[in-house]
Amino acid sequence: MEFFETIIRRRSVRAFKSEPVEEWKINRLLEAANLAPSAGDLQAYEIVVVKDRERKRRLCEAALGQDFIEEAPVVFVFLSNPRRSARRYGKRGAELYCIQDATIAAAYLQLAATALGLGSVWVGAFHDDEVSECVNAGELKPVAIIPVGYPAEEPITTPRRGVSSIAFNEIFGEPYKYTPTDKMFLRPQY
């Protein structure tokens, strides 16, 4: 799939077929996450791959009952590793860079899932301590839960803020003069 088409086609999928995700696709997703940029190239994150039904049920409970977590064939739990980042960047590494690292890696995994014909959704609403206990995270901090599988739905295209309302020239408040380059990027805007 062409890169920009992948970006355009990515949607938050919350209904999955029971069909398992092939191991080679899981490996490809992990490889994509591994290629994500990170502060100082430290990769201050860890990824737990969850397929066990009971563990997915516990993650679902920790995530306030978002049942699609349990229904997804595979779930990726992204954990930030503050200590890894703090060795080079101190407090800022421990409090910010490791979270950014995990976030970027999770976004790469989501785009790779779309490119492979899979669906995913970003889950950020959960009880940290329950997720940590479920995946034995220890001192690592949960950042995102990404359920992945073959989509059993085709979510509608949601409206986006227009580029001209999110981009500024040199300073905040000075509108950037945006000119659309391709009609395929135009989505309903609000």
C-alpha cells in the first residue's frame, strides 16, 4: 500500500473478526515499531504482545471495560522505560522522552497494521497499575494498549480540523498559508 494511502485509510477499528493474525504479520508489526525514531536512538520503551484470552480480559477490565480489547486476536501493550531514557537525559528523559518514544513506536505499529490489511485502535483510557500488574511491567509505565486484528467493521471517516486551523507561521496565532496539494487529503472539516 502506498504510504499516503495508508495514512488516509487508517481508522480506529473497534470490532474484529475472530480470525487470528498470522505470526509473520505480528513480526512485521514489531519490526515497524522497532524502526520508529526515538530520543537519542535509545528506544526507551518495551512492547508486550498479548494473545492469551484471560490476559486480554484483564486488560479489558483495566481499560474500563472496552470489550474490543478482549475480542482482538492480538493486543500490543506499549510501556515507557524511564530509566533507559534518564541515563542520558535525566528528568526530562524519564518524564517525557520515554513516553514520546513509546508513542511514536505505537503509531508506527498502527500504520503498519493498516498497510497489512489489519485494523487497530489506540487505547489510552486505563488504570496504569492494573495494566502494569497484568503484564508484569514493574517500574515501566503503560502508555498505550493497541488491539489489532482483521476489521469486522469499516468505520466512517470522521471530520478533522482543517490544516489552516492547526498550522501557524513562525509563531502561534499567525496563520500558515496552506494550499491543499491533493484532493485525496481533504476530509470533512469542522
